[in-house]
Amino acid sequence: MNQLKSLVMGLMILFGVTSAMAATCTYTTTGNSTNWNSAAAWTVTGGGGCGTVPPTTLVGTGVTININHPINLTTTTLDIKSGATLNINAGGGLTLTGNLTFSNGSTVNFGSGSNISVSGNLTNNNNSTGITINGTVTVGGNLTAGQGSAIGPVDSGTGTITVNGAIITDGTATIFGSYADCPNTADPCYTTSISALPVEFISASIECLPDGVQISWNTASEHNSDYFKLEVFNDTYTWEMVAEVSAVGFSNQPTEYSVIDDNRIHRNGIFKLTQFDLDGQAKVLGEFKSECEFEEDVKIYPNPSNGEVMLSLGKDLKIGQYLMEVISLSGKLVYEMPFNYDGGNLYINIEEGFKGLFFVRVSKDDYSSELIKHSFY
């Protein structure tokens, strides 16, 4: 009899543990806090076993996270597991310091108007196909898509992904319907869900001017073409409008277009050219790197460094007060220091102790240097 009681009690305990592990928990942002780890940031519904905040590493079966407001999370990897759901809706945003992983069987919806910034890598695991991105995603590291995986929508949509590292697929994975890689880690990779248009694009070129750059491009033919949009990847880690240029509309003849960008900050920028048709559909024609050199360029060495650096300012820069900023790959300002430039090299000791890859920028009044990649150890 005692053995039977023990067996029944053991089964009850086991059943209770299993029920708790399989608890259905729904977390929805309140807008009262931007800190993921703050209970004030969430409302929670579900049975027993739900915490006051969502999981910060492994989001398992039965867990749904609805983000309707900006929220920040620092972790190693946020892994959306099979049976879990992550919804980021219009007005919602996630700034993730760490990596983001989607597992096979997970459901992820980034709605139109949502903004997601991942400082590390974004990984879509093998056969993970429940990923829909209609928002804006920025990735500081690489985007890796595993065998048979898919990030959608395949056809017309509003989603964009900008990757500072490389886009790597195994040949069977798709991102917005494309199998293409982008292995060049020197420039941001960009991909979009907006469908292709009937415009035959030939080439683009960049010419260095005394006070900026001239971007020119050619089409062999156009059908139903409305206008072109030229943007530059700026120091806030977003695409900034440079110009909109009216298209010829319908043509079977070669057509040349040209825009002068007189903002010297963009002299080492990455430009993106997008073409729109009369129905509002669009196609990214390409990204083009400007590598114009000016005597006012700023150099920082050694690189990498332990924080003790020598700052060399180009001979065309005027003496006076400048500001040096250290910016994370996600665009967050982590350190700033004003300094006086008298025409010589400067020795600066940054004692904050942060480590890793950052951007460094030097600015004064209407002058701003390019973003300089610098590693601290």
C-alpha cells in the first residue's frame, strides 16, 4: 500500500513539473519601461510557471512575446525555439545587444513600422520557415540562413534587412525569395522584400569632387518607370535620403542620370539606388562605395588598441575645439570626449574599459569625419 502511495505521489509530482514546463505564457509590453528585465515593461497572462518578464535566452514552447513599444535587451543569444512566438508590431522595436536566433518551428512576425537592431549575428536555423519580416532590421554582425530555411515575404512587402557583416546561405535557404549571398564584409549588405521591376540597369559610377561626390548611373531601357531614390548609409546606422530623380518612364534607349552630393561627410559613404515604377513598386538596383580621399581625413592608431591611441587630423582641418565619439555597431553613443586641436598629433587615453569593435568619429561645427572602425581590447 505504501509503495502504491509513493508511486501515485511520484506521478503527481512528475505531472506537476511537466505541466509547469509546458505552461502557456503570453508577455505583452506596456510601454512603462524600455528595459526587458523590468516587470513594469510587461503584462503577463497564462498559467503557473510564467515569470514576471519573458525569458532572456531560450524562449520555449508555449511562450508568446508581443512587443508594441521600444524595448532593450542585453544577452548572449535570444533563441526563439520551436513552438514559441515573437511578434513585434507597428510602433514596437527591439534593440538587442547580443545575437538573435530563430529555430525550426518558431513563429516570428515583424510588422510594418517595427524596428529591430541586433548588435551581433542573426541566424535562421535549418528548415525554419515561419519568419515574416515587414519591418526594418539592422544587424551588426552576420546573417546566416540554414538549410531549407526561409525569411519572407517572398513577394511584395515592406521588410528590409541591413547587415554590417555578410549574408550567408547554404544554397537552399531564401531571404525574401533570394538565394544570394553577400560575402563582402567591408560594406553593409542590404536586402528587401519588395519585388523586382522591368528596368534594365547597366552600371553606376562615383566621381570625387572638391566638395563632395557625383553619383551617375545608366539604364538600357525602362518600362513604367517613375523615379529613382538615392540614399546614403549614414552615421546613425540608417539609410538617409540624398535625392529623388524623375525617370523617363518609357524608353528603349540608354539613359544617363546624375546627382551631386555636396555633403563632404558622405565622401567615404555607401550609396543605395532604388527605382520605383508608376504603381509604387520598387527595386534596389545596387549599392556603391565612395572612396574619395581628402586632406582633412582623421586617422587613429594603433588599431586595435587598449584605449591609448594617437589621433592624427588632416592638414586641412582648422585648429579649435573638437569632439571625439565612440559609437557601438548598433548606433549607440558609448563615450564622448571634447579636445582642443592645435595642429599636431594628439595622444588620448580612453579609460572606459569597453572591448570589441566600435566606430570612432571626430566632429566640429559643420565638419564630421567618417566613421572609423576601431577595435578595443
